[in-house]
Amino acid sequence: MTQDWNDRTTLVHAGARRSQYGEVAEAIYLTQGFVYPTCEAAEQRFVELGEDEFIYARYGNPTVAAFEDRIAALEGAEAAFATASGMAAVNGALFSMLKAGDHIVSSRALFGSCLYIVEVLLPRFGVEVTFVDGTDIDQWREAVRDDTKLVFFETMSNPVLEVIDVAAVSEIAHAKGAMVVADNVFATPILMRAFDLGVDVVIYSATKHIDGQGRCLGGVVLGSEDYIRGTLEPYLKHTGGALSPFNAWVMLNGLTTLDLRVRAQAATAARLADTLADHPAVTRVIYPGRPDHPQHAVAARQMQTGGTMLAFELADKATAFRVLNALKVAIISNNLGDARSIATHPATTTHQRLDAETRTELGITDGTVRFSVGLEDAADLEADLLAALDHA
Ligand SMILES: *Cc1c(COP(=O)(O)O)cnc(C)c1O
């Protein structure tokens, strides 16, 4: 269904389905099911779904399909399946493909819930997991075996923004016949084209940049027609991780402005990263767009800009708390990709569950601050951060 449109056109128009009323804004089909004109029609639909035919909202819904089509068109994916949350997408992508006895390789630097699935749940069902330092290509090369089913990583990790060399890892995996499954939430579909770099299955939490205004949970898995229809859909259809039509409508409209928002947020992030780096209270700034980021070269190769997220180090927990508590524009919360700038102290919130040793391994200290750059005026954010840093 992919048209020959550039991104911004795709994001405004792709996937729209107009009813007989010719509404301008996409309709919300807030319905669990669908009426069949006859028993024969119902029978036929259960045998084989035609284009734009639906049975039950757990399987599919017109508003959800519009969202799936729009993001698939943006990514250049053959197909997409939308889910109730980002974690339903991660869970669906991994569990639909794996069975007891399989081996996978995963980057260690993962979002807490992703880590729980890979480290706790998959082994409970007999899947063998080898963890690697995702930034070390030699570790991937050593860990991927002839019988490895898939590799999994976040293209840019949460919260310390380690950047995976996606093309290099994909090449290693494909040489052994393993699938490449990537969570591309931090990089966004605007700044990184994961499929072009070799990824087979791309996952998003739509809760983040795609909604972009902190309203709804949602997620999506993108891949080949074969994988989505043959492997993922049967799993998700029968286990219930479907996206609600209302949330799909919110996400569909989020996509309309995604390109503009992400580029504006990334431009501000680059400016704030430089401001923070010049401040004496900040011992380290982590921003993939800066030359002092350890994977800057990789980021420059595979991403259009350094992204909308940054992290920085303050002396300790007390300092981090004082600075964050003094912010007047940015809010303290744990979402990201939002129009509002959001400051997070990972060690005491999103990554609290991990023991101190694991946190250290992941590069999270008591002074680490994660900062999701919003849509506010860059000068106001800069002034806010500088004023807050006076409390360091
Ligand atoms: C937030 C997040 C998820 C989970 O998404 P939800 O919509 O909260 O379920 C998965 N991966 C990454 C990298 C995230 O930031």
C-alpha cells in the first residue's frame, strides 16, 4: 500500500479510510465487532478476511488499521500490528517467535520491562539467553551461534543512550540465519530507518514520541507480511494485546505531526547538550549528537540527528534531586518523547528495581539524570536548566 510520498505527506494522509460521509478527520470506529449482512457473508469472512473487512477488535479494527497502515508506510514495512502498549509489542514480537530450547542474544542495556521479559520470563519458558555489551561488536560475534534464533536490542538504550551499530549487528546475525528484532523507541522512525540498516522486526512504544503528548498507551510491531500475518498476528490475536480504537485514533493523529515534533525536539536537545557540557556542576553529558559520545560515529552514520533524549551526570543523588526539584519548566516524570520536557532520576524510579551493581554495569549512577526534550522554546529550557543547576 506504500505510496510514492515523502515522509510528511505519508504522515498526514497514509492509511486514512473515509466512510460514506466523507469526514475530513479520521473517524473513530469505537466498536468491538462488526455486522454481517448474512450468515453466508459471516462464514466467508471467517474463512478469509478481504481487504478492509473486520471480525472483532481483538483481531483488527478500521481505526487501528489506519494507524498500522500509516506507520507501515512511513517505515517502508510490508505490514504492522498495533498493540495495547509498547510492552505488549515487545512481548508479542519475542514470544510469538520463540519456543523452549531456542537461543537468543540480547544487549544488556535495556528498558526495565524489556529486561524483565528477556532475563526472567524467556528463561522461565526454556529460552536460553546470552547477554552482551551491545556496543561491543566482538561480543555479538562471539555470542551469535549457528542455532541462534534471534538477536534483540534497543537501537539507543534507556537511559544512558548507548548506540548499537545496527548494520554491523544485523550482518552478524544474518550470517548465522538469526532474525534481528529491534526496539527503536529512542531513535524514533523519523531519525532512524531501522529496516534499511538490516533489522527484520521493528518495535515501537507509541506511548512515547508517536503520541507525543502523554495521553495514551500504545505500541506497534512492523515487519514482513509473512512475519506479521503468519507469526505475530496469531499470537497477539489470541492473547489479547490489541490496541483500543480510541488510542489508535490518538496515535494516528500523533503521527501527523511526528516529523515536525521530533526534528524540533532534537534541535533543542543538541543545543541543551552543549549548554550542559559547559556547566561546571555537570560532570558528563551523554548525547549521541556530540563528538564526545562514545558511539558518536555510529550515531552519525545511522541517525539523522542526535535524537530528542539526553542524559547528564551530577555529583550524587542529593545534587540530582536538588537540581530536578528546582526545575520550573521541565517536569519530573518518567515518560519520554512528550511535548513537555521531562526530567527523570533513573536510579530511584525507572531503574530502581535493579540492584546497585547492575545499575553501575549499565552506566546508571546516583547522579544520572535522563532528560527528554520537549517542544518548549529552547531558550526557556536553557534558562530553566541553568537556573536549576545553581542549586547544584
Ligand atoms: C517505554 C518503553 C517501552 C515500553 O512501552 P510502553 O508503551 O510503556 O509499554 C519499551 N521500550 C522502550 C525503549 C521504552 O522506552
